[in-house]
Amino acid sequence: MQSAVDIWDWDFAWEVLPDIVVDGMLVTIQVTVLGSILAYALGLVLALLRRSPIRIVSTITWLFIEFIRSTPLLVQVFFVFTVFPTFGVTLDPITTGVVTFGVHYATYSAEVYRAGIEGVPKGQWEAATALSLPRTRTWTAVILPQAIPRVLPALGNYTISMLKETPLLLTIGVLDVVGTAYEAGSDAFRYVEPITIAGILFLIVSYSASLLVRWMERRVGIAAR
């Protein structure tokens, strides 16, 4: 029977901790933050295009959203990393992760934005029309300032989901928290400590982010009253 010392080596844990936290977490946060920025910016564009009065534009946007949402993220990662170079577009692994995650979650964000826009009271649209506000002014000064705060908690949840999806990038050579932990375990033929540390780091970051999302939900709820 193995002793506790045989199962868990504190010296080894402290040895691999800095690499996992500094190197691995840096990559994980980088992909998550940049991917989220792309997702939320592109998601808003898709939501607006989805509402375009030009039927062909709204239809193509809808088809794009449904296609991305209906295919696995891992397949999209492989496609961008291995197929795009065939057409002369070569991206490094981290950029592949940012672009793929950003576009994938942009399609989900678009639906969230759409729900937020449709949740703006009809009277706000009518008031903007009565004031003869230009269409651009109506969107930037009346509709979006009311719609976006309402959807921030949902967008925050997508950021958490994106964070937990980053280990998928290990398949194309991106050493995030899990990849760095696995590499450390492979070097020493010990996986308990590094993989456990990676799991704890994900738990800490994800739970902290979920608390922030709950705070945002309360703030939005208070503002909506």
C-alpha cells in the first residue's frame, strides 16, 4: 500500500508550481481575454447583421451562426490550424486559439445580444422615431446602452466557458495550464502533483469569475428596477 508521501511529493509540487502558474496560466488568460474581446465585438456585429433589413445579409449571417454553433469547437481548431495553410493562411497556435475561440463564442454572443436588443421596450424605439433620431444615433444612444448591460452576465458566463475550453489547444501544441502541467509530469514521470495543481488553478479562477458574474447579475437587476 502506498503511503501519502509516495502519492504526493510536496517538494516536487513546489518545484513545478511556478512554471504552471506563470507560464501555463499566462497562456490560458491570454487566450481567454483576447478570445473574449474578439467574441463580444464580433458577436455584436453578427447580431446587428442578423437584424439587417436586407434579407440576403440576415440570411447569410444566420447560416454562418448556425454552422459555427453546430460544429464542434475542436474540429474548428483543427480546421483553422491545418486546413487554412492550404489556402495560404498560416496562424501560430496561440493565434489559432484566439481566432477560433473568438469566432466560435461570437456566434453564441450574437444570440445573447439579439435577446438583449429585443428586450428593449418598444416605447424606446417609438420615442427615437418620434424625435427623428438618425438610425445610427438610435442604436448608439438609445438601444445599445440599454441592451448591453442586461446581457453582460450571460457574456461573462461564456468567458468562463472559454477559460475551461482552453485545454483543447493542447492538441495543436499550445501549452496552457494543463499542457504545462502535463509536460512537467512527463519530465518527472509524476502526474499527480502537476495535474492536481492545474485543476485547483482552474477552480480558483473559474470560481472567482463566477462570483464576478453573480455580482454583475445583481447590479443589472438593481439597475433594471
